[in-house]
Amino acid sequence: MFFIKNNKIFFFVSIFFLIKVFLATYIPLINDEAYAIAVSKQFSLSFFDHPPLGFLSSQIFPKIFGFENKVLYRLPFLLYGFATSIVLYEIGKAIKNHNVGIWSVIIYNLAPFYFFSGGFFVVPDGPLNFGIALVGLCIIKLNFENNKNDNFYLILLGFSLALCFVSKYQGFLIGLGCLLVLIISKKRNFFLKNPYYYLCLFIAIVGLLPTIIWNHNNDWISFKFHGSRQDNGINPLNFVFMFIGLMIYLLPQTLIIPLVNLFHLIKNHFKGFNYNTQEFYLILLALPNIFVFTIIFITSDKTFPHWIIPGWLLILPIFAKQLIGILNKTKRYFFLSSAILIWGLLGILIIHSQTGILTISKDPLPKWDNTLELINWEPLKKPLQRIIESKADIGKIKLAAFTWTEAGQVSTLMENKFDIVVVDGKEHHFQFLRKFEQMGPTILVKLSLGKNPDIISIINRLKVLNHNAQHIQNISIKRGNKKYATASLFLFNK
């Protein structure tokens, strides 16, 4: 019924979805995706890096269909992005009209970060964004629509918060934003007297339990890991870098125009500002995330721009409202121009990462041309399988890598059928995986840029752990028609 009445929004959402499906078949699994898939092969209440849903979702469709490929891993996240777009449309329509809803969808899908991490890659942002958008919609419906559906939206709010909590740690701050909304809500007393409000709280708390229980049983290791990224000094240069990164991730106008509007409000001492609006409630929901990570950006140099972006999601419909109308043609022009420019550059990067088209005539390749993050590991699979089979007579093979990112790629490449060992590096969640084969030879895979890896230094590094370590074979991996990287295989016992 929704799609029949809203042909235009169905068109936009479907176009973006189909583009993502095409790219899902073209772009290899990046390191974070391969790692998430590898460690989620064994069920866990939570994971070292994040709460469980963003990892476990990758296993849904492979288990349903009985086989594995990158599109099936990514399909839940494509659906999360599709659903988030629909909810953002409803938010935009609620705060203004149909056009604001459509522009909310366009902005969400044109922002590079939301396009990839919010509904494409196997990362926790997909379910988190869907949960945040649902929370925003529920808050608007509960506070600005006097109807008989309050109990339904209270229950949906509980599930939406649980979805945030079980997806990513930033989701906890959305819960804090809900408390800010409750404090100023004109319906506060009604909510506090409504049994469904307490059912909402109960459902939300259930969403916290997997992460809390797992961390309690593992010495709160996730909280210690994320807490170690925070410093106590002042680092304004890092804040500048984060701001530049955000302009690329979100498109410049998506960040700048809301900040300019905020500056004007502060300059005018918020004169004439209406606090009882859907927009202000969305800002309150987003405020804890934006405030906390702004402080972290200023006081640390171990940060990434995307940490603050979950809060910015709820600003998108407000920004969309700024773009509609005859007087805002210039804003729309600059927004779309920046989208064309940045996506043009991204398109070139994506094509180059798979074909090497920009440096196809260069030999050796320039130092800046490092696209290992987007390299296709698939050519390594059959040669590695043959080596594993040839060593079967000396025991059950384990696989290894020097880093958790390469371990994820190797494990997922081999469909996670082998025990995986991270050698001499940070293990992340690999340290919690059950090892079924304690004895036996180990094949280590080391990916190096170029055609001539430094075998001697790798052997020396391995011999610190096992003096019998030996180099087995080098396997060239092409980018386009040109040899680009080398996978070196080593055998040792550990």
C-alpha cells in the first residue's frame, strides 16, 4: 500500500538499492567486512569490537540458502539501508511534507558514508542507522500526533532502542537522547503513567543485555579497548582533520549548512526559536552523540570521522527541509554539484582499485598507488586449497596471518573452515574463537604490495616463534591485467 501511494519515493529507494546490489557484486570484501564474517561464524553474545547484531547479520542468508558469497553476506545490510531510507522519508514527511521526505532519502543515499556503511558493507552501521531512524520516527509520532497509536509506538520505540543497543556502542547515546526528550516532553506525565512506557523500557534494556553479559564475562574488554582511544590532552589539529573527513563522508553542505544555521541561532541568542517542534526533538536525540564525539575529536588523535555520524543521521531531514522551496535553489545546486564531484572521484577510485587504470603504464607503480584494502583475494583460493590438500598427510592444517584484518580475509576466503591464528599481532575477537585443532601445521599468508616481497624479513619474524618456519610459495594477485600484489605462504608449527 505504501509503494502504491508513493511511486516517486519507491523509485528513488529502488534505484539506490539496485546500484548497491550491482556494487556488491563488483567490490571485494574490505578488511572490516571479512573480519566480521570470519569471527561471527561462531555465535557469540557480543564481540570484542562491537555488540553482536552487526556481525551476526552476515550469517543470515548464507545459512538460509546453504552457500556463501559476498552478496549474501551483504544482503542484510542492503536491506537495512533500504529500510532506513523508507523511515527517513516518513520522518521528513512528518516534519514538513512529501518533498522533504524525498530529499531526506536522496541526502542519505548520496552521502558516501551512509551509502556504503549505512546500507552496503558488512559493518554495524547498517542496523544502527535503521534503529536510530526508527527511534526518531517514534519520538515524532508519540509527541506530535495525538492518536490511538501511542501504545504501538511505545512498543516500537522499545524495539528500536534495543536495535540500537545491540548494533553499536554509539547506540547507547541515542538512549540518552531519548531521556533528554522525555525531560522536555509535554506528554511526559502521560508516558510515566502508561504501563506501555515501562514495557518500552524493558524491551530496550533487553537489547543491552547481550553486550553487558558478554563483557562482564570477559573483564569488560570491549569497554577497555574503546576507552583506550581517548586521550586527556587538547588536539585541535585532529579536530580539523575530522571535520575535513566529515565533509567528504557526508558531502560538504550536509555538514556546513546545519552548522551555519546553528551559528546564526547562537548569534541571535535563539530568539524566535521554537522548542516544541519535531526538529528540536530530533536535535535532542542526536545531541549526546554529537557532543561526546566532538569532545573526543578535540582531545584525542586516535579517532575516525565516522564515530560522530550516527548522531548526524537525525539532522538529515532537518537539512532536507533547508533544501526545498524556490529560495533554496542555490543550496540544492551546490549540494548536487558536490555530490557529483565527490562521487566522480569515488567512482574513479573504485574502478582503479579493480583495474589499475590510472597507473596501467607505470612500472614500477608509484608509492601512492596502494589499493590493497580493495584487493580481490579470490585468486589465492584455489592455489591455497591445493597446498592445504598436499599437506593433509602431516595433520589438520591451521591458517594464520600477522594481523586481524588479514586473518579475516584469509579465513573468509576459505569459507571459515579452518582454525585461524593471529601471529605476533592484535587478535581482536579471534582470541575468543574456539580452536578445534590444537596440534598440526600452520600455513601463514602474508599479503605484500608489489611482485617482490621481502621473504627473508618475514622468515626471520616467524623464526622467533618457530625456528622451523619455511617459505612455501608466492602467489601473484593481479589488479586488472597487471600483477599488483603477492601472497606469500609460509609453513610452521605453533
